[in-house]
Amino acid sequence: MSNAVHYHVRDGIAEILLDSPPVNALTIAMLEQVIAGFRRAAADDAVRAVVLSSAVPRRFCAGLDLSNLLGAPEAEIRRLLNALYIELSDAQHALGKPSVAAITGAARGGGMTIAISCDVLLAAESASFGYPEIDIAVLPAIHFAHLPRIVGRHRAFELLFTGRSFDAAEAAALGLVSHVYPDAELHDRAHALARTFAAKPPQAMRAAREAFLHANDAGYRLSIRKAVDDFCRIATGREAQEGLGAFLAKRKPRW
């Protein structure tokens, strides 16, 4: 893998480490490396659990690299969204072992997507979260499918349609993350949880995780392709292109 994503294994725990300063913005190449990391862990019987984390201080992942959407043809945007929504989901479903997201700093948009693909989310006290897509006239499409199931329909609507950011304490109160730890402890806590999972009987864990995902899918995977279609349709429109251009130029959009 390139320097944007590191992969290493120690004591049965694979760590996929995002390392693309300044904000870990997702390109198609970076997404392919993340997905390759999950597939590599799935194929390695010595790996019993996976931790997804960031090497960039105060940043987990800012979401998609918006410069890749400005003026891009729909086919190119669809390739990016297929990786983020469909291929990442498929890789996680086929993982066969638990995955833990350790969230430090800011997670936004597509960064929320890669975090929520994991089985458990842990957050540092400095972590912050948000779905700002509506502010630049694109859709947080995949989050329409999963966020209401986690936090409830009305709270999900408020978060998704205001685009506001919220801190780790609120994320824990909403049930979006399982635990919040001091920043200095998060890495060790995430790996301790992964080691707890890794100590369980692996075949039973694989079967139990598959049954758990099946029981809790509730049509989620069927909704992913529509989310891709919805995002691509809106992202190529006039409003979204104006919003993207304004954001990248650091000016107010002209709606």
C-alpha cells in the first residue's frame, strides 16, 4: 500500500491506518487501499480482529476529496461512490472478524461512512462528527439508510439536514459511538477491545458475526445502490457544482 494507508499486523490484530495529511480526504486510490486492507485481513487466518484509525493529528477523515467531484463526469463520480458505498460494505461483510473504528479528531461525510462500516466505534474526547453534505448541495445519501436506525428518525433528520457538527459526548449519548476515552488512551483501548474479540473462538465469531449482520441488515445493503444513484444525480447538478466550487474557493455559494 502507499503511504496514504498503512497496514500492519501484531498479535493477531490488523491495523488499517489512514495517513494522508492534512485531513485524510478520500480519493479513489485511498479508498481502494482501505478496501484492500480489509480484504487482506479477511484472507489472513492469523488476523482475528481489525482496528481502523488515523495517523493524522486531530483528524480521522474529512470525507471525500471534493476537488474530485467538481466538474467530474457522472461515471467518475459513480466510480468513487461505488468504492465508498458498495465495495467498502462488501469488504466489511466478507471480513469474517470484528472491526473497530478508533476515531480521533474530525470525522465528516465520507469519513463517517468508513467509520460506521465498522462493527464498533470508539471515540477520543477530541473527536467531532458531522454530515455537512447538504451545505454544499450534495446528499449524505448512505446516511439516510443507517443513521435513523441508530439514533432514531427525528434526531437523524436534524443532524443530516442542519449539517451541524457535534462532539464525542453527544455521539455517545446518541448511541453512535460505544465509548469515549481520553485522547492518550484511545489507541490502547481500541486494541484492548480488539484483543478481547481476538481471544474468542474464531469459527464461532465468524458465524456469530455473519448471523448478527444478517439479522440487523433490514434491507440496508439493498438501499446502497439507490444511495449511489441519488448522490450521482445530485452531485452533477448546478446547485451541487456551485456548492463544491464555493467551498473549494472559500466563498459563499450563490444559490
